[in-house]
Amino acid sequence: MGEIEVFVPVASAEFRDIGLARRGEVRTLGFLWNDKPNGDILLRTLEKLLKDKLGVSNTIFRKKPFASSGAPEDVIEELSGKSDLVILAVGDCGSCTSWLIHDAVELEKRGTPTVSILTDEFSSLGKMEAQALSMPRLPTVIIPHPVGGIKEREVEDKAKKALGEILKAMKGE
């Protein structure tokens, strides 16, 4: 009888931690909306709350054309070049969560701190995606699912309830 060679189809995985961008004073706050329903209301509410709380007067608000793709290079470049921190929203489905994390990692690599907002239904996907992209400590804030399909007042309430966690994440806590 001849020899049979058996291959195990499981690859070993090595995860790195390339580190986060340095957090500091926030004078200009960026917002990246991935075009998911009510994500703009969530971010605009946070914009108002953070302006009051932090005394930030400069904000940049940008929208991606599609939730299930990366932000255009010019948007990433502008936010990275002009913002001291960018808040991204909202990861509330599979592909949009993955791309939201990709965008956040790209900003962090360019030296711009981020906070990504995910719903609880997709938080584990976001964490796995960040780890796979070598940023396991990427700051995320988890809010209750859903964001889309609910009343504006409910979205505003979710933003208000998340404010404390967002402030902690902004500081890297």
C-alpha cells in the first residue's frame, strides 16, 4: 500500500495590534454617515450634544454614497486632514458593519482617532472585523438595535443614552 497524505484545511491565524491613533484635544469633530436609515439623525443629534458638552464649534459631516462599500478616498482624506476625531455610524447589518470598521481603521492608520457606533445585533461582527484588520482595540459604542425604521425621537433618545460611552471612547477609555 502507498502512503496517503492528509491535509488539514485549517489555517493558523496570527493577529497583530497595530495600535490606535493618538487621542488628544478635539477642536474639529468629523462625522461619517454611511447612508443607513436614521444614521444621519443619530449623528446630527450627537453633533449637537457634543458641541454643547465639549464646546466644539467646528464640525465636518460627510455621507458615503453606499453603506456596503468603503468611503471614497477623498472623503477619508478630508476627514483625516481636517478632523481631530471622527464618529462613524451606523453598523446595523452585515456588510455595512464591516465597511464601517474598515473606514474607521483607515482613518486610525492615518492618525485620526475614531469612534464607531454599532447596534448590539452586529457588535460581535464589528469586533471580529477590527481584530482581523489588526485593530482589536478599535473604539466602538454599542447601541440597541434597530436604528432604521423607528421614529426620530427614538433615534435621538438612543444618541442621548450613548453620549457617556461616546465621550469615554473619544478619550480611549
